[in-house]
Amino acid sequence: MADIPSTMRAAVTRDWNDIRVEHVPVPKVDQGEVLVRVGACGICATDLKIVAGVYKGNWPPALPFIQGHEWAGTVVGLGDGARGLAVGDRVAAENHKGCGACANCRRGRYNLCELARTKDNAYKLYGHTAPGAFAEYAARPTGLLHRLPDQVSFEEGTIVNQGALGLHAIRRCRVEPGDTVAVIGPGLIGLITIQLAKATGATRVIVAGRGPRLELARELGADGVVDVSKVDTVEGVRELTHGRGTDCAFECAGSPSAVAAALNCVRRGGRVGLVGLTGHQEVELDTDRLVLDEIDVYGVRSSPNAYPELISLIGAGKVNVSRLVSRVYPLEQINEAFEAFRQREAGAIRMVIRI
Ligand SMILES: [Zn+2]
Ligand SMILES: [Zn+2]
């Protein structure tokens, strides 16, 4: 590969809550991989937990480590046998590399690769178990990279990762034209799910949350909002659906009360997608309601097979991601960016590192 330097700038997590921008070797490109010059990488709530050592020994397996898993860049070099991409292609990257051989991978459910909880490194979760993209360069298998249209910036491209999760949620819950949908929690994933529900043909999307994000939810297509600082979520959603409840509900807040609300604001025979994580908190569950009203509940993890369609929706202007990038920082200010995200005001959605 011509013109590729031997070292690069990278944000290295040296110790818990200790990130330093250093010069490190440019990653080697294996068979079937390409080298990408990273353009931008977003900071995820998971990054705040990883850097604090919440998942130590697992995410990451050891220090020092390079985090960053929501990113986009330009292909600058091809490894042996790398097919399907060319130098100069602008791409967004997936994180889950399945082993390709287990029963789930063979079914296309590589987000649930059966080797993920073993030490077998045929499975990788980049930015968690394998090096991420808070760095100038990243090496990836071509199958994890998806072309971005010219009109989508790298900063916007960082939102594809969470956007594809929203699309996976919409598919799991089988949202259909004419459906009514409740979205609980207008954070990044909630604000994307609103737009995807509308793009799929949902005619009424109701968002429950608080603060300035409710206004942003309206701007991005919500038909009704429930301010949970004033009204009970379930009562509010039911009032806006003539007491019936919605066809689908998405829990995007990651709290036990939001899970309970999602289960109780769908109609009889409704579908519920659980997107947030409560951190293993106990949730009180009225299983009689699930049985007697035949409520379908879906866990939603990651974004298998969803990047191309999500990128297509962004490129066509059906999903607005630029409103979700709150602020862009240079790599040298990554600590300021982490701190700003940690302290984020109610209106701030995503901090992005331009690299
Ligand atoms: Zn993330
Ligand atoms: Zn597998």
C-alpha cells in the first residue's frame, strides 16, 4: 500500500478514565481486509462505560485499548483477497464480525454469533473486544463496510450504527403501513426510530419523554408527545389513541419503568421492542397481560443486515441524521468531548470526533 505511514495518531485508553492521544503503529491488514482512513467516530454511551472500566476484562479484554465503534471513513488500501470495495470508497462500518460458521451466523443472525461468549477470536466486536476507530486508520473485513453516498458526510455516517439498530427494531416488530407506534425515550435511538416508523408507513407516532428533546421529536416527525414530567406514560399514550393503545411500542430509555410502560401502552395483540438496557435491574412484569392479550415482546440487539437499507434511507432524505450530531471535536480534544457527553444537557444527542 503506497503512501500509508507506519504510525498514526490514536486515542488510547491507557487506564480507566485515562485516554491519551498517542502515536501507535498503523494496523496490519489481514487477508480479505481493507485499510480505512477514519473520517469521524461518534461517542456512544457504551464508550463512557467502557472507559470507566464497567466491563473490564471483557470490553476491553485488556489495556491499552483503542475504543470507538460508530464511525465512517475512506478506503485507502486493499489487503490480499479483499473484494467488493475499491480505494477511495467512502464507507460506514459495522462492529459485529460473526464467525460465519455457527448456526446463528449461518442464519444471518451474526449479532448473536454463538462464539461471542467464548475466547475464540473468530468472533470480534470492534471497539469492544477488538481495536476501534478513535484513530487515523482502522483495518476491517470488507463484509463489515458499506458504501456511503457522496451527500452523506462522515459525521452523519457515524449515526448509521445506531440508525441500523433502529431499523432492526422496526423489522423485528414488523411495523406496517398504517400502524400506530409509541416510542418511549427520545434519545438518539428513539429519535431515529420515530423517523424509521414514519418512513415505513406508520401514520401516528407518539413519543414519551421530557425536556427539549420532545420538541426535536416533533421536528423529526412525531405526531404526538407525552411529557412524562407531567403525565403518566401509559395514560398519555392511551389518551392519544382513544384508549386503545398503539400497535407497537419501542422501549428506548433503558429503565425498568419505561419497560413496564412499553408493555402496557400497546393494544391487545400489540408488539413491543426492547432496545434499551436497564443494567440488569429487575423489571416488574404482568405476565397475565402478556398471555391474555397476546403481547409479542422482542429483544433487539445490534443491526444485522440493516446497514445498506438504512444508508439508502439517509441518502434519500427519509431519515435526518444531521440534527442528531450535536457537536464535533478534533481527536486532540477527545477527553473534552467525553466529558461534555458525560455532562450532556437534555438537548445534546451525539458528540462526534473528527479525525
Ligand atoms: Zn454504540
Ligand atoms: Zn457465529
